[in-house]
Amino acid sequence: MKVKLEKINSHLLAKTNSEFWLILSLFVLAGILNFLVSSHKMILGLYSLPTLFSAYTYGRRHAVLTAFASIFLVGMVIYWSPQLSRTGPTIFSIDEQWFDITVWGGILVVTAYGMGTLHQKQQEQMEELKATYDGVLMILQQFITKDKYTQNHSYRVSVYACKIGACYGLSQSRIEDIRAAALLHDIGKLDISREILYKAARLTKEEFDEMKQHVEKGMDILEPVGGTLRRVLPIILSHHDKFDGSGYHPTKGEEIPLEARIISVADVYDSLTSDRPYRKAMSTFDAKEIIEKGAGVDFDPRVVTAFQVAFRRHELEVPEVVV
């Protein structure tokens, strides 16, 4: 628990530091632009840029804090170099100078609060849409599965693949694509005969050829769907392709979408560690050895490395649940 808290704190600290340096760099950029445009006076509009960027990127709280920082910075500069506020040969009085700064500062704070609020509402709407999308995805995944094994298999593969993707260093948006594709990667089995799915003996060549059709069948089912799900179609299509080109399709290596290469490892790992009609589950360590031996042939070696990291961290432990 202590280690986990330390990781969370270090992550938050790193994020805060990155935000701080980004905003600071914007202040520096505004100062450089001010110098290039006019070296005789301060152009207040340029010092509004960090606040506008902060509102658009980080939201209301960051925007308001950046606005106050801008006001403080400009106030300090004017205090030490009052000539910078002159706009011509006429020299304003001290009261006039600070009145202009006060008006500008007030407008900046109001702008920061307003733009930040709009950003926050947009983020909330996006979160609601994402939650709705996830809910529809889970409902769809439950309706399309024919049996408890296929349903739980898709769920576990999605968990494994997301963990591997995180260890690989993928962005959150790509991990979400992996999750969606993994949940639906076997949707084509809806059109596969139950006799073939549950056959306890080795499949004949004809039966195996029919089983392979579940990939294309899945594409046909999902093809009419637009939006985000359309983006994961190439991943679903390629999840049985092998790194050396000996899979369902002749694509190989970098030609296979990275997300599909990750799902391939997660899919095989779950298949090996689960009971199947024709064999019992093997241990997780035996499955790990098989995947490691397949690096460079069946699997992308870099994805296998990420898999090993997730395995060492005990992140590939999912309880048996019905989702």
C-alpha cells in the first residue's frame, strides 16, 4: 500500500512539474515576443497567452492561477520599470498606470474563469459520453457471447491487453482502443457453429478454416458501426496475425497494428491459462515461457518484453468473474 501511494505521489509530482514548466515557458515566450514586437513598452495582450492556453488545456483552476501569476508578473515589472507602461510621449501618472493594470487584470481573471469553466464542462460531457460508450460496449459484449467461457475470455483479454499496453508506454486513448477491440475481438464467433466451438478433439482442416472465418465475420458485424468502434476494426482484423507473417493474414512485423500485436499476446496467454474443451489450463509460468519462446516468431519481441514487465508486477491476475 505504501509503495502504491509513493507511485501515485511521484506521478502527481511529475505531472505538476511538467505543467509548471510548460506555463513558465509560455511566460518566457510572451516576454520574448514582447521584446521582438516592441522593446519600448509592455504589450499586455501577449501576457494573456499563458492564461488562455492554461484555460484551454488544464481547465478553470489552472487558468485562474495562471491569470493571477500573469498579473503578479506584470505588476512586478511595471513596479520596477514604470517606463514600460508608456504608450507614447505622454507619461501617465502612477494612478493611471495601475488603473490600466487593474482593469486588464480583472478582465484576464474573468476570462480565465469563463474559459476554464467552458473547458471543464466540455471535459464533463466527454466523460459522460465515454461512460455511455463503455456501458454500451459492455452490454453489446454480453449480448453477443454464446457462452460463459467466450464472455469471460474477452473480458480477461481486455484486462491483460490494457496492462501490457500500459507497460509498453501507450497513451490512454490507444489503451482505450485496445480495450474496445479486445472486448469485441471474438464477436465473429457468433456465426460459428457451436459444435466447432465446443469440440473436444482437434479440429479438422475444414473446421479450422471455418473457425478462422470468425475474424472476417466479426468485421462484417461491426462494419455498420461508426465512430470510435470503426477505429478498432483493423485491430480486430489483425489480432490473429503473427509477427513472422504465418498467421491468418500474410501481414507481418510492423505491418500489423501495434494494438493487435498486444491483443495477440494477451489472447494466447488467456487461452493457455484457461480450461478448453480439448485440454486443461496450464500454469501461468508455463504460459509465460511459451510466449517468451514465441518472441520474434508469433509475437512482437517488444510486446513480449512489456508482457514480462506486467507479469513481474503481478498485473496479469484477473479473478474469474461474469461481466
